[in-house]
Amino acid sequence: MTPRIAVTGATGFCGAHLARAAARLGLDVTCHGRRPGPVGRHLPWDATRDDPDLTGADLVVHCAAAVTDLPPGHPAEAHQHAVNVTGTRRVLRAAAGRPLVHVSSASVYDPRTTATVLTEDHPTDAGHLNAYGRSKAAAEHHALAAGAVVLRPRAVYGPGDPHLLPPLLARARHGLLPLPGPDIPLSLTAVANLTDACLAALGLTGTPPWPPGAYNIADPTPYRRDTALRHVLTAHRLPARITHLPTPLARLAARTGRIPGLTPYTVDLLTRGVVLDLTRARTQGFHPRHTLADYRP
């Protein structure tokens, strides 16, 4: 029988890519969300209201999330918690022991560290710079306790990305792209690599299913920040010049809102040289195939 895979958040960036990839493999795809997904059958679901109907599903991938970068105390933080934490608990309850992959984020890691390479054992219980990181850390706590596979990508990019690159590209359209701090090494995650990891973790790509636990997911090797962004600018045919703002000045601008779209979280993302250790995923036979060289808008 054709396996049926349930994908939550299939109208979102990562969920839509996953739903299409699962359909290309010949799986029976069911998309759970407020709107129909790009393929398969739609079952309406609101993460803040009720459990998803997973009747007939053999496999589950939970991609649904509220990803907005909210400042502390923002009124929408309660909604983000309801989607990311309570919604995850609803999915886990409905899955009732089915194989489940929970798409988390490297934003769960405590940023107060001098480590330049992060393993999955790095603390996730404090230090988060926004409500997104806090809520994703709380959500994956429940997922790990339930025996799920938890994937932690960092800075997911690719066609249709609505979050990571658009603010940078908007500033670059004026011919200048100011970046906080000096050039650094960092891990990025092509959405195609994240999609491949979801399918591999469920045993759908020729290797055994992954044991429950957390796994870092990223491109094969880290990038230099400025080189990566120059590649993106070229792909978008934007001849912008990269300049560097002193980090303290960038942090002040982020706190005061003087540069639109620049927040303490984005400053941290662009100034802290975080490289993810991929050993645990590679031990399961996962070898990311996609890089920025494949990137097309």
C-alpha cells in the first residue's frame, strides 16, 4: 500500500517544499492547515483550536509554526506560543505513537556561548532572544519526550523563502547592504536539505528510520557570511555593495528600531559565527547534497 504522510503547515515555506517532495516520491499526501497545501488532500486544521485529524496517516511531519521575530512582551507572543507549543502538543496527541518528525530550529540553542561549533547537546533551556526561540524550545521538549525525531535547521533558505532573505534584499535594493559586525563563518540550511532530512528520518530514502532524538541539519559545509550574501545578491541581480556596521552600533539600532527589519535576533544571526555539527545526522547516513551554488530565486 502507498504510505500516507500527514504534513502540518503545508502552506508554509518548509511544509510546501516537503509536501511536493513527498508527492514526487509517490506518497499519499495529506496537508493539515487553515488553507489547502500545494498537493494532496486538504484537511482543515487550526493549531490553536483543536487536534488534527490524522486518521489513516502512517507518517507525520510537523512543520506548522508561527515564525515571526517578536520583541519581548509583544501582544502576539501568546498566539505564537499557542501555535508553536500548544499546537505541537495537539499534533503529538493525535499522532498517538506514529512515526513523527518535528521540524524545530537552531534558534532553540542558548546564544550565550563561546563555542563556534554546536552539537545537539548544547543547552536549549534559556537565553533565547525572542519568543520564537523560546516557543520552539518548549515545543521540541514535548516532541522529544514523546519519542519524535526533532530536526534543528539554521537559517533555512530557498525558493519562496518569506523570512530570511527578503529583509536583506529590500535593503540591498538601495545599492548598499550594511551588515552588522565583521565577516563570520556560519551554517545555513537549504530547504531542499531540510526536506531530504525529513524524508530520510522517516526511512523513505533507502536508509533506516532515524532513532528518536535531536539532529542538526545544515548544508554540507559552513559559509563565510559575506561571500554567501554576495552570491545571493548576484542571483537576484542586485549590484549592492556590502558594508560593515560596528556591532555595538548595530545592536543599538536594533533596540531602538532605527533600521527597519533589524532586531536583536537578526543582529545575533548575522554576527555570531554559529556552525552546526552534523555528525549525528551523518551517522544515520544523511549527507546534505544542496548548497548555495544551487540557489535560484
